[in-house]
Amino acid sequence: MSSGLLLEARGLCAWYGAAQVLFGVDLQVRRGEVVALMGRNGAGKSTTLKSLMGLLPRRKGQLDFMGQDVSAMPTHAIARRGLGYVPEDRRIYTELTVTENLEVGRQPARHWPDGQAAPAWTPDRLFELFPNLGEMRQRPGGRMSGGEQQMLAVARTLMGNPYVLLLDEPSEGVAPLIVEQMARMIISLKAQGVSILLSEQNLHFAQWVSDRAYVLEKGQIRFEGTMAALAADEATRRAYLSV
């Protein structure tokens, strides 16, 4: 695993039925960075994350995670190796309490290849990160707001102690106050050694939390660079991010 590279896709292609939706996507996530995958609705952002998790029945390309080729592995095997995924639709267990939802996600602690301990999460640590959840430990997931469910979905995934966290549209459809809490959470996770790849349409949010960005349009990467470079590239923003 060279120079802190944790996750790498090369030539990633994916299909929904007969329709191809990703065309040769290349991307990398390194240790200790937040990477934004940006683009309009339908650009292929969520499909890319699903492909990385092995959730699409048909894909091709090379996918390396933690120095291992996981291209042919099923989703559960990729997750057990420490790739975490928070889907856009959250998928929490509505009948289970906050605490029970967290227990569903529990995996053993992990170590980096050099033997150093990787970030390890417990319910108490997560309640420090998400104080709202700490106040509703026994509340069923179905009796929470959309923003609270989003936080719970992230916390449940962190219980798996992921090396890399895939976050699908974390700021979508939640109140501004929750968006701000999400941003602070991402910054805090990065400080604690979690790498994050997030799909996002909100440029302001992405600039707030991300180091680098890839911009997708019609299933192809159209821009790759630092967030500062994207912020300075008006032509790219207008062509691929403007509504």
C-alpha cells in the first residue's frame, strides 16, 4: 500500500440492466483525507459509491482497498475489510432503538498495516460526536427526524470501525443546523484518522470539509484536483455543477 493510498478505482464501469452509467472512472482516497465526488443529479455519484461497495450486479474495472484487490468480492466481504457505507436513504432500523441500531453495526477494532491502532468507536464515543443521539438512546429510529436518522446512519457505520467511510449526499434534505453538525462531524472524523469519500452537490459544504474533489458528468470524471482549484475554476463549475 503505497504513500497512504487506501482506496483506488481504475477504469470503473457500471450498468443498471442494459444501460451503462459509469465509464472508466478512476479515483483515489488516501489516509487522512476527505474527498468530494461532485456533480449534478444523475451524474453517477451514488452509482460510483454503490459500485465501490459491490452493490451493483454488473460492474468492471479494478478496485483495490487496503492494498488488496477486492474487485470480485461481495459487499459483506468488502465491509468486513473496513469500507463503511452510508446510503442516501439511510436505511436505519425503524423499530430498533438508537442503541440497538448502533449494536447492529459493531465490528472488531482494526489496525493499520504498520500495526498502529486505527480509529475505534464505541457508543459512548459516538454520543460525544453526536450529542443529539446521546439524548435519545432508547428512541426507536422511526420516531426520529430526517437529520437525526442521518446522524444515526453515520454513527451505525462508524461502529464498524471503517478505514474509509463512503457518505452519500450527507447534506441532502436536512435542516441547515444539521448540515452544520454534519460538516463538523466530518472534520472531527478526519482529525481522528478516518478517510472519507462523500458524494455531494452542495459546493459550499464540499469546500468546507474536503481536501480534493472529483467532478462527474454522465458517468465520467471531468475534473480532478484540490478544492481550492475547483473553487477557482469557474468554467468547470458552470459546466458541471451549476443547476
